[in-house]
Amino acid sequence: MSLDYWVEFFDDLQNVRGRSRNTVLAYRRDLELYEDFKKTGRDIKDIFSFMTEKKLSTRSQARVISSLRTYFRFCEVKGVEVPELQNLRPPKVKTGLPKALTYEEFQKLYDACAVENPYRTARNQVTLLLLFGLGCRVTELINLNIQDYNETDAWLKIVGKGGKERLIPLTE
């Protein structure tokens, strides 16, 4: 099965499902990897060894399989039979808890933000405080606007994955 519905699939991801640009790009990389795999002429069961040869971690392999399954299901909706879908199961991924920074580690990062320009220093430190103190994702931080800040009520509106909004109270 080739990637006949490539364009329609990405249009669906972005415009119908509302996936972010980064997510769509990840799907594209995964499908390009699948195309490279198909050129080897190997059976779909060998895709895990192929991904291991490409030095993909177990977590990345699981994401690739998820992307392929999503694409294959999209093809089935379009009326194309996809036998590969039956043989694709993602690998088990060991998930550990993230390692939190100590106060001393955070203070080192905070102090390292200082540069000659006081405005850049303030920008760098506020960025670090938002990421660390409020738990913002980098993409959420990049998309912040001045209108998202309410000085009167002391809150910040963050728009997260899937366009979900959350209000974060701010303290001194």
C-alpha cells in the first residue's frame, strides 16, 4: 500500500482534527520512514528491526506505529483495505516519572539568564519562571500574547493542546 491519501490525510489532521503543526510534521516524518521501510521490500513484521537499525528509541517506535495506524485507519475510511493494520501493535514503553529540578538547580538556571541587557535578562527569567513555575509547555509559552495577561485579577490564560484554555493564577 502506498501513501495514496497523503495530502488528504494531512489536510484532515490539520484542518479537521485540529492537530498542531508540530504534530503534523511528526506524522509526516513517520510516514516518510514507512516509505523508506517499504523500499526495502521486507515484510511489515520487520518494521521494528528496521526502526531499531535507524536507532529509534522504543518511545519513538511507538509513536511511528501510532502514526501508521492512524493513517491506515484513515485509508480504511476512504474504502481502501489495509492488511498491514492487523499486524501493527506498538511496543511496550516504559514510562518513568520526570525528574524535577532541585531549588539549587533552578537557581543556577535563573542566575544564568542574566545578560548585559536588562530587558533580555527580564525576558529570560520570566520565560524560565513560566516554564518551571507554571508548568507551561514551550509551544504554549511561544503563543502567549499580552492580551492573555489579566493584571487586575492576576491570572494568565494559557492555550494548550487542542485549543484548551486554562487560567493560571499569578502570585508576586
